[in-house]
Amino acid sequence: MIYRLWVDMQFHLLSGVHVTGEQGKLWVDKALMVDWHHGEHPIVPATTLKGWLRESAERLLRGLGINACDGSTAMTICGTCPVCDLFGSPKKRSSLRFQDAVLSDALTDVRMNASLSRYRKTTHEERLFSTEIAWHYALNAKVLGFFTSEIDAKKAAALLWFAAKAGFAIGAARSRGLGWLELAEFQAQTDDSLLSYNEMTDTITNLTLQKEVDK
């Protein structure tokens, strides 16, 4: 039997956000990525959402002493830890399907930036560039998952909630103050029922307790 999981995450955007797209724009060096249907609205693509949540989950689990690999490159993905089990690896397809987060009716503007030298800690000469920024009050992320057991579906929801709650910035130029956000609402539903906050908290606690038993 296949168990489905629907997850709806609502984030408050605390600053402008930027994800670099492929289109070229006059007078803009780094244009925003836009929806592929009409090319009108800025988006945070599904791949960015998935990578951001995976990175957050890896960091949190390692902080709890639970084995979680570094998924920043394919060569460092172990394929066996809880994060790989949920988000996938070169040897296993992820059980999750992410949707692009469309920032409908977002306001946009252009910010000028200068490249910095990592060695001299000063700006590079003739290295001024422009970045297009989207301003919106919220970011809505939707995820659909397919699992072979209800326990696995609930564990996936708990890990997604844990990662979403701890993430603080998404997209490019996070070190320059872009993409700051906070989780405002998280709703997870299996075929049978909505998952409560207590259920997800208990699942994360059980992961920690299981780690102690395995030692």
C-alpha cells in the first residue's frame, strides 16, 4: 500500500529574495528566475527549496549527534543516512516531489553590489554588478510524498518541519542580507489525517533516542 503525504509550508519573507535565472535583461547582470508558463512572476524553484531543506536537515541532525552526510556534492553523499533516505541520493530516488514557489504579484527592483576580495577584505576594482530582487510578503512551498508505510510518511513530515523551522535564509546572496525568512505555518497530512505539532515533535525526539540505543 502506498501512503501519500501532502505538506504545505508558509514562510514570512523578511527581506528581498533572489534566485538567478537564465534569461537576460538589459542593464541587469543577475536577473531573477521566473515561472516557465508565462515568464511573468519570480519563483523559488523546486530544486532550490529541496536543496535548502536538505542542507538544514543535515545540519540539525548532525547537531543532535545523528549521522547525516554532507549533500553539497555527489561525492560526499552516503546514501544511507536519514537525510539521504528522505531527499534521495545517486543510488535512490527521493520520495518527495517539490513544487516551484511562485511569488505572484511580487515587486522587483535592482540592487548594485561590488565583488569583495577574500584575501584583501576590500572591494575589487571595476567589479560592480547589479542584482534583480523580488519583494513579497510570503513564500508558499508545497511538497507531495509517496511512502510504503504511514510511519515513514510521518517521519518525513517531521524532518521537513524540523528543517523548515530552522532555516533562516534561502536563495542567492544570503550573506548580503537577501532571502531571510521564517516559518509561519506548517501543515502536513497523510491519507488518513492531519499531523499535529506533538506528533512531529515526538518523532524527532524518537530519532534522538534511537541514536542513543544504537550506540
